[in-house]
Amino acid sequence: MKAQRSFGLILVLALLTALGGVVVASTPFSATTQSGVPDAAGAEGHVKVAGTTGAESSQAQQAIIIDHTCTDLSKIPGYWLERAKELTVHYAHTSHGGQVISGIENLEQLDPKYDVAVRRSDTVALPGETNVLRIYDGNNLGGGDTYITPDEYWSTAYGVDRTRSVADTGWFNFSTWTWCGQVSGASESYINEYLDTLDTLELEYPYMRFIHMTGHTDGTGETGNLHARNDQIRNYCIQNNKVLFDFADIESYDPDGNYYLDRGTNDNCDYDSDGNGSRDSNWADEWCATHPDDPLCDPCGCAHSKSLNCNLKARAFWWMMARLAGWDGTPDGAEEGSQKTASTATPGQGETVTYTIVIQGLTAPLTATIQMIDVVPDDLAYVTDSLTATAGYVNDGTAPTLTWTGTLSETPVITVTYAVTVTTSQTKVASNTAVIAATGYETVTSTATIIANGYFLCLPIALKGVTQ
């Protein structure tokens, strides 16, 4: 009989489903914040840092390659952007590496969601800052240096010792250094020295990961020494499960995916448009001429290059930090909203229905306190002690009003379930709505509708070849 009732109610249920979507309202609840500061415990004489570290992250044992395909921030679930703000990065660089810093600070001005605290050598105050991506720009705490050469980061005992002095603070989850023009004339053995030194540092600091970089484009294209050495770095990172920020790859493509390395692009985005051996066009200027209002073209004082180049690298850097926080790189769930469903659409008297409410994708920050309220309607009886949640706190003490309270900071998706039984013998439409809200942010409502004791509707439709 249930199958017959379900068939007869297809048209009715289709209409009710159309009426039961997610609706945005405006009722608020309260908010809280969380913080992350360094732990005091260490390993092998070094202080262990707080937050999601390279060694503890689910991404720790795999290669993470950040290239031109990693610049669309809309694909990053909000949960992982918030987790990235628990991290602290030591970012040493030459003038070309400053492109990332310029782009990151510009992005913060455009959208406060990408909040960042960049502290230079003489103004270090990182550990106490919370809910913000923390970046130390330098390699000599309190010394004022922000232009860091290989000798000051990795290629001599002096440089490695300065990097160790930064890592020894216990403030940092990650450390990196960007090339200037050194890779263009580098030998294979010189690059091996760079790779070996970063390996040594990772062994000494097991709670940190050291991010590798390729050298910036120099106009020599796919046949130059730069490309060969960059490929050496790429291959090593892939084979040895390292983290790579592919500086050169990002500046070899425009945002539409058009490729320019085979046309001799350089760090200023100049390229050879007609194959005559002379760079006569600029892909960044061309792209922004056709996209003048795109935020990627917003001026940001980009050293040695165009603002578009810096803005792309900033977005790739945030993508990398989300990956290092634990995101697997897939956009699943980034745009999904909260929803409520019922286990059956047409239960009979005495049957049990299980409701499932999935809470995710809210406009409130992940650290905000969220509350869900759901009132069981007439003709349904709440099953005692059936209210459960994957995290947070449930309360059925005032049933038929059921509540859940919690945050999304530990997991981006919360699932709440409860059961009811049908108490009426009549045919009734029963709709109930989950209201999900946080103070000061949009309220989301989602409704599930069932038909108790539904019956077959005789429709005046003659189907050829079908008899009753």
C-alpha cells in the first residue's frame, strides 16, 4: 500500500517540495571567538607550535603543488579559510617575493574575510594575534631585515643559523623563501643544495614544513636553464611529498588559462605575440583591458611586475594555506547550504520518521555560536532521547521544541537527527522547519514536509497498455 500511496502523491509531493526550500531570514543569536597560541611542549629541543601543523595535518604526507590552477578563491570552503587563520608563516624573500605580500595585503583591503597580519623584523608581535593569517616577513627577529638573500636563509651555515633562530621561537607552522633571479643561472648542484638544506630543516623541526619555490620567469621560455631548474624543483617536490609554491607557473598563465611561457614571458608579463623573438605585448595589460573592473586588476604596487600578477599570487597563497590547514583541494561543500530532510514522505500511523538537519555554509564566521530550533508539529510525537548531533550540544528537555547549539570551528558540517512517530489516523500534511541562526548574521530556515496516511489519488489519465 505504501508504494501505491507514494505513486499517487507524486504531484502533491512535487508541489510541497518546491515550497520547502532554504529561505534566508534575519533573526540573530550570539557569537564567540577562539584563539590559538603556541604550546610550550617541544621535540628535540625545539618548541612545538599550535594550530594545524605540517606534521599533524591530514595533508602532511602528500605533495602539495600550488600553481596557476589554484587562484579561484570561491572554490575554497569557508571552513578551511578560517582554519588557515590559525597558522603562522615565516616568509623570507627578496624583492620578487614581495609580490605575494603586496597581493595579500591588497586582497585584505578588498575583502576583510582574508584578514592577514604581516609583521616585519622590527615589529614582531605574532603569537597573540587571533583569527588572522599571521606572516613574519624577515629572517632576523628585531633586526629590521626584510630583503633576504640565499646566504641569509639556506646556502651557508650563517643563513641556516638565522633561519633556525626564527624556527626556534616555536611561533611558526611553516617557513619559506622566494628566489630573485638566482635560478636563471643556477646549476643542478646548486638547486640540489637548496633542496637538501630544506630537507635538513624539516628533519630538525618536525612540527614545521618548509615550502619550496620555483624561480620567477625570465624570458628564456621552455628551453632556458630557468625552466630546467624549475622542473628539477617541481619533480623533487612531487616525488618526495613536499610543498611547492610554483612561482613561475603562476606567472605563465593569465586568469583565463592562456599560456605564455612558450612565448617567452618574463616577470613583467611581457611576451612575444608574433614569434619574431621580440617581446612586444603584455598579457596582464591585455587581460585587464578586457576586465577593467575585475578585483584581480586592482592596483597593489607590485614589484617588478603588474598588479594582476601579484593579485594572482596572493590568491594562490591563500589556497596553499587552506591546503596546509587540512583542505583536500576539492571544492565540495563550498557553496552548499543547510538543509533538512525526512526519511520517508508518506508514513502511516505508528510509523517512525527520522529527520536529518545538515548545518553548513552559513554566512556567520565558523567561530560564531549557532543555534538551531526545530518544533515538532501536531500529529507527530517526538521519540524520547532520539535527538543527536555530530558535535555541539542538543536539548530535548522542552520537547516538542528541540534545540542544538554549537560552532562550525571544529568541523564545517554538523548533522543533527531526531525521530518522531505518526500519531494520527487521518491524512495530514505535516511541515516543520529548522531555524538556524547566529547573532548579527543571516538566519537560514529549511522545511521538511511529509504526508501522514497518504492515499492513492485517482487521476483522470489513461495510460496506453496499463490496466487496473
